Amino acid sequence: MKKLINDPEQIIDEMLDGIVAGSPDGVRRLEDTTVLVRKDAPVEGKVALISGGGSGHEPAHAGYIGKGMLDAAVSGEVFTSPTPDQVFEAIKATDSGQGVLLVIKNYSGDVMNFDMAAELAESEDIKTAQVIVRDDIAVDDPESRRGVAGTIFVHKIAGAKAETGASLEDVQQTAQKVIDNTRTMGVALSPCIMPTSGEPGFELADDEIELGIGIHGEAGIEKRKHMTADEIATELLERLLPEMDLADSDEIAVMVNGMGATPEMELNVFNRKVQSLLAEKGVKVYDTTVGNFMTSLEMAGCSLTLLKLDDELKELLDAPSSAPAFKK
């Protein structure tokens, strides 16, 4: 295993310290925690947004801290949920009295630990609300679907809504609207290697790819022989579009997300076919974003996310953000 690390047991602490060192005016770390917060938190008169989860998804989630997106991000160990007390510290550090929205990806550990943190907050009279992101269509049951790259659209749009001074209930409602209209599916060309074990999350032959992967190094739903970028784009869109319930007048936002080891050259080759297919089908694309947004360490591959927009969502998507990983 070759990785640019020191001690695998210290990788999270050293990563967080490195993020802070590279953003002296943007974020600070709460002492003795894995919590990074906006330098100006709590922001008076504004609902706070908190998200987080296991490390290994960088730039998620710390890269989305900033005006117009998150107020805090909480990191767990690699692919492991942060503990309730860490999330609670983030809640206390960001609440301005207007309440805190917790954006949770639909994994059992995240849901349980964020729920427990909300109960701790309630005991101290801090108002919280939550949304659970379920955008991964590789899972058939809508209630069991995992939260993956579509989570970034939730951060962006709910964060912009909070900056308007909207109430906690209104920010939660807008975040839920994003979740209800977002669908994602991913593919892996190679697995990632866990820093602590040095072992891959699953095995792939040189001529195989994995369809329907998650973001925690887990295998997908189906192995296929290697396909071209155009063939993969076609496959993913054929699965995503029936889930979108699009009318002729609807517009969408597209996110082509790298899983960590795929060059932007390849992501843009993939995006070329996505855009061509959408145009052929008469689907109107309002906004496209290409890059690494929700990764899985150094997994090779990508995911494709589609978000159906309305006038409110378009305005909030376009609102300015100072978050380093998703500036507008």
C-alpha cells in the first residue's frame, strides 16, 4: 500500500489540521473534536446547517463549509459515522437561536448518531430539524436508498435558503424538496484501499466494472465487462431518467462526480455523452457541474446525479457560496 500518510491511526486529525491550516480565514476546529466550523459561527439571525459522516469522501464534508452552504462539518473515522457527542458539539457551536438543520446521509450509523445528538440538543433547548438524503437509485426500496453525491445539492440549496433568513421549518422544507427531486447512480472501475487495513473493499478483475456502488468502498449491485465512457453514460441515464418524472418544460441540474481517482479529462468525456443524450431526449439542462464532490478515497469511477429544478431551486442553486469546494 502506497499512500501519502504518516500514521494511519492519526490520519483524520492530521487531515483536519491540514484543512484548517490551508483556510485560516474560513474554518476553525473545535478543540478536542473532529468538528470544523465557519470562522464566524454562530451567524446571528440564521439557521445553521450541519452535515458530516465518515472521512474518505473529501472534499465532503468540510469543503462545503462557508457562507451559503454549511456552518459545520463533523468527521468520523474513515467510512465510519461521527459520534453523537461530536455532532452535539457542532450543534452547540453553530446555533444562533434560530435552530439547526442536520443534513444526514441515509446510513444507519449516521442516522442513529445524528438522532442522538438532536436529543442531546433538545435537552439544552436547542431546536433542531433534520433531513435524510436518499438519492442512490441502485437500491430499489426508496426508503432504504443511500445518500450519495446528491447530498451536495442539498448543502448548496438549503444553505442558500438559510442565508435568506428563512425559518428552520422553511429551510427543512426546501432541503426536502431537493431530496425528493434528486437521483444518483455510480460506477467503479477500481475499488479503494482502506488506509488502516491496506485491503480493497471489493475485488474487480482487470476487465470488469462495478455498477451501483456506494461511497463507502462497498461493492455495487452488478459486475459488468469493461464499458466505454459513452456506454456507461448511456447505462446510467437509462436507469436515472425513468426515476425523474420530467415534464417537457422541466429543467435539470447535472452533477458528474468523480469517485477520487478519475481525472477530469475522463469525467468530461463522460459528461460529453451525458449532455448529448439529454439533448437527444429533449431534456433541458440548466446547470452542469463536473469534478470531485463526494468521493470514496481513491476509487476510480464516477457517479451521475440529476436534480429536477423549479424557479426557487434555480435561484438558490445560483446564489453565491464561499465554500471552497463548491463556489458559485
